[in-house]
Amino acid sequence: MKRQKAPPIGGAPDELGEAVAGEADRAQSGGGQTEDGPAGKTRKSGFSVGKLVPLLVLVAGLVAFFASGLNKYVSFSELAKHHTALAAWVKDNVALAVLAYLGGYAVMVAFSLPGGAVATIFGGYLFGTLVDGIAGTAIAAVIVVIGATVGATALFLAARTGIGEPLRARAGPGLKRMEAGFAENALSYLLVLRLVPLFPFWLVNLVPAFLGVPLRTYLIGTFFGIIPGTFVYASVGRGLGAILEAGKSPDLGVIFKVEILVPLLGLAVLAMIPVLYKRLKKRPDAGV
């Protein structure tokens, strides 16, 4: 019978030496500086100037908007001077007018420029009167929603790439828990933020970028979440001509009236039902 050769006392020195050498090489190459575990799965956590460029362009555009005084023209007093001519041009050039409005609204939202409510009401005036009745309001609302969703998505992507991803890579336990909690019910939370007019539109555009919300979820939540509020302002816009002719301005606080705010809150509660259902299922006595 052949006797097996016993290993050297203290283990296998050759294998141990190779392992130590490998660790030293990884340490020198920075492979040991990871946040996700093994060196082979390193996640870059540093800020990149190149990734910040889109966001810096948007910030520069916002600064230039105020520096040039263009903010003075986003008002009903300015629109009152040209609303009749603009409405006539839209009726003669519907397709071009829709494209121009979509582009302008998307740029306004992407650069976080003020005047979203004014632009939405004016959109209701320009396009809501092309067709009689509620159909006209619906057409205007759809045009506004598409423009707003495109602009919000551009800002979301710029913020997520430039700041959101590096921020989450360096995040501490608190932010990671918040991100995990938001991600579990991202669509419901996003719908609530869009439906209830408590937070600025630009802020709701940015927060999901820092919490790792998927693009698909962001698009769905934004598009459907802003429809009710947009419809309200577009319906106000249908009567904008008469209001401007009388030398008055529409009530921008119309969305906070009880008869409008209560239905919006009701929709927000419906959006939270999946969240409540999941929490009830997690209770220890849920199956009893």
C-alpha cells in the first residue's frame, strides 16, 4: 500500500505565498478600494467632469435665463399683448405650432425655468380651443404632458448621471436605507409626488435621480402623475382669451380649491394602496 505524503507543517507555503503576492498586487492597483465587496466587482464612486457636463449646461441655461431678463416675458401681462395674433397663427399652422410648443415646454422643464403654470394655461388657450368641448382640453393637456415629460426626463438623466450615481456610490447607511425604501414602491411614491401639488416640479424631477429610480418607472410615474393637474390648468386656459381681454389674470391657485384638491388627494391615496398592501402582508399576523 502506497503511503500518502503529508503536507508540510503550517499548511502549503507555496499557495500562501501566491495568495499574499496577489493581495499585494491588488492593493497597489487600487483593487482593494471597493464598496461592493470583491475587487473584481469594483464600482466607481468618483465624480467625473465629463458626466457633469449635461447638468452644468442646464444650470448655465437657468442662470443665463435670469441674467438676460427673459423671465420678465413669462407672464400673462406679456401674453395679453400677443395672444390674439398667436392664436391665429396656431390655427393656420397647427402641426408646426404643436412642435414648437412641445420643444419650448421641454426646454423650460429641463432647464427648470419658472412659468410652468403660465405655459400650461397658455397651451390650453392655444390648443384647447381648436376643438370644442372637453376634447379640446384633453388635446391641450396631452400636448403639455408630452412636453413636460420629455423635459423632466432630460433633467432626470442629467442629474442621475452627473450626481446621482456618484452620490449613491458614496452613500452612507441612512441614504441607502432611504433608497431601498423608495425603490421598493417607487411608482406609488412618484405618483403621489406628482399628484399632490406640495413640492416644486423641478424638485420632484431631481429627487428620483438621487434615489436610483429606474428610467421606465420615472417615465410612467411622470406622464400619468401630471395628467390631472395639467388637465385642470388646460381647462382654465380655454377661457384665457376672455380673461386677458378684461385686463385680468387667471387664478394660478385654482388647483388648491377644495373641489379640485380633494379629488387629487383621492388619487394620491389610491396610488398608495399598493404600498399599504405590501406593508400589511409583511405583518407577522397577516396570515392569521
